[in-house]
Amino acid sequence: MMWQMLMIFLLTEFIPISSYTSNFTVSCERFQEKKTLRVRAGESLYLPCSNLDCYEATENTSYIWYKNLSKTLQFEQIGTEESEHVHYHESVLYILNLTTNDTGSYITRWWYSNNSCDEYEIDIVVYEEFNTNLLYSPMSEIKVAGIYCPVCDKQEGTFTWYKNFTLIPNQESGRILRIRNASKDSAGIYTCVCTWEHHGRMYNTSGSRELLIRDQPPSNPTIILLPVNSTMIADLNEASVLLVVLPCISMFLLLLVSETVKWFAVDLLLFLRGIFTKLNRKEDGKVYDAYVIYQRNSLDEMTAKTLSDFVNGALPTVLERYYGFKLYIHGRDDLPGEDSINLIETKIQLSRRLIFILTPGTSVDQSDISPEAYDLQVGLHQALVQGDMGVILIQLGETQDYTHLPLGLQHLLHKNSPLMWREEQLSPNSRFWKQVRYRMPVPSSCQRNRKINIKTVHSII
């Protein structure tokens, strides 16, 4: 009776674990790419699971190791008998006295719960003789720690070191080989042999690494052993001056070319745009090149005069009479008795650009429904909401900030800096008018001959 109860207890304890470890068709997750390990025939392998958690968490878990029989998906389960040439104990695989037949893929399956497992795969390649493929990554210089043995990382063993396959005499037995006063003669292939014990027998595992010694630059500067006289010194002085001056000259020329290109870029673009646009011009149904929006009320006397001189004098004289643009200026082009509200919407829709004239006192009352305020509101809506019209901002006079302006205008100013008008910029060829023309479309009238010359422009303005 006691014997039967013991059997029931053992079956209860071990069947739940073993029942889910023998089925290779269970889908396990892979968290690492397949690795490759190259070894020599005649040596032995102590191969722990490649994942640290898998290697150390041996309690309440289960492991099975498999070997791929060929390049197909056929796998053979590896046994746990210590007397077997290939066997495993928990998370460690042992391959004793390797032969070329041991070449293949080995898979660890680690069950850490009844329904969950991870899988790790490694390719082992066994070489009959030494091959350069057996070398670990080379070292190009000696660190303070020296050369570290790349095998037996997770097991106890004794270490013996060889250089170019010859035993190094009087060596300090240990995992690290220290090389003092390294020189070019220190270069070569260093091999460590780790000797370890398994069930009363000794086995060897080796790893080789090549040490490369780079040529060291001379510690002292080169000395010219020639007669030193005043002439040689003057040659040397000129050379040193040239070495300093030439980069400065090159940098200056580069900056000069860059600024020159930047200065004439607008002129070149205006010239090329006029040619290509006129050759490929298509009708867009628009009547005006720009609709001019400006504040007409609540201005002080000086600001009102400056605004009037610009809107009724300089702006139409240069853009219309000299360059052939067609503008719509409210107060100049509307007729008495027309419906101002509908007129503003229609004329803005028939325009290709919006020109906002800003003055130090520009503001708008949101409750104001007069035509003077309405064209500003319609223009902002067209520019910000519709987004299909270009905007040109022109500032008359100095303004400390734009916080007094409508939020829509402040948004446009944040995206595009305004062009600053000064009364001395009377010439149609000034930088100001070139910047305005650059933001305007090609003149709709396409005038081949200007109606007035520059002298006439000055006299009108």
C-alpha cells in the first residue's frame, strides 16, 4: 500500500512537466537570431543555453535539446545519459570528443510554464584541422587587461596559452594573458586551451585570436639636417604665411561669390520667369494682378498723407504704368452707387494676389461692417481659409510690434516678413520694387513697351 501511494505521488509531481516537453510541433518563440560556433575535431564542448535567463533559471522549468539530422526540418531529440557522446544536463549541452559528424544545427527548447516556451538555435561547424575561420575577432592593440580567453566563459577550468601554436614558456596560468612592452614581434595567433572536468574525465576546449600590432608613428618630429641659413629661413617663412593666408583667401572668395549670387538671384529669377511664363501663359480667368487692401479711416494726418502718397502715387505708378501690372484699388476703381459688399467679394475673387498695406495705426473693429473693414475681413478669409491666393505685405513706417493687428494679419506676418517701404526708394529698379515684383505674377497686360520712363516715374511720384 505504501509503495502504491509513493508511485501516485511521483506521477503527480512529474507528469505535468514531462507531458509538454516532448512535442517538437509546439510553436515556441524565438528571441535571438541563429548563431554559429566553429570548433576543432578532437576537442569537447560545454555549450550552455545562449540566453542568460534560460541558462540560470533551472528551477520549475524544463529543457529539451534537439539536433537537425540533415538540412531538412527533421530533428532528433538528444538524450540525457552521461555516458552518451552527445547529451545534455538541464540548460547545458555536452559534445565530447568532437568529430566532423557533429556538424549541424542544435536547438534548445526551454519551457518556463506549461504552455510557453522559448527556442534558441545554434549552428556548430567542426573542422578536422586548424582553419582561419576558427579565429575569433582580431585585436589591433594591447589593452591593460591583455588578451582574454574566448572559451570556458561559464565554467571552471585551467588555461594554457600558445603563440603561433607553440607553448609560451613561463606563462601565468589564467584566463587573461598579459603582454608587457608589446612590440611588432608580439604580433601573431594566440591560442588558449581550457581544460575542464566532466564525470571524472578531463576535456579540452580551445579558442584562437590574432593580435595585430600597428606601426607606431615616430615619437619625435622630423628634423631637417640641412645647412641652416637666412635664405632657408626666408623660404620656410613664406611657406608658413601661405599656409595661413590661402585658406583665408579661399573663404573670402567663397563668401563673396555666395553674396553675389544671393544679391542677383531675384534679378535672374525675374528675368527667367518673365520669359518662360509669357511663352507658356495660360488664361486663368482673373482680371486683376492684385487687390490692394489698406486702412482708410481713423489715421492721423501724417500717416494718412504717407499712405495716400504710396497707394495713389508710388504703387500704381511703378507697378501699373512702368511694369504693366493691373491693380484694383478700392476707392479708386469702384463706381458711385455700386453694391460695395458684393463688389469687394467679386473683385477679390478676380485677383491673383492680395496686397496688404500696413501702417503704424492699422487696426480693425470686429463689429465694423463698413466697406473699409469688410475688404480686410474678406481678404484674410481668402488668404487663410481658402489658401489659393498669394499675399504681399508692405509696411509703411516703423512699427514696434503687431499686437494691435487682427489675429489673421498677425498669423500672416509670422509666416512672411513684410517689405519695408521708405520714401527714398523711388527708383523702379530699387531692391524694394524687385522684391514686390518677385512676389507678383507676370503682368497680365504683357506690355512690350513701357508707357513711361524712369524720369517720368520720378516726376510723378
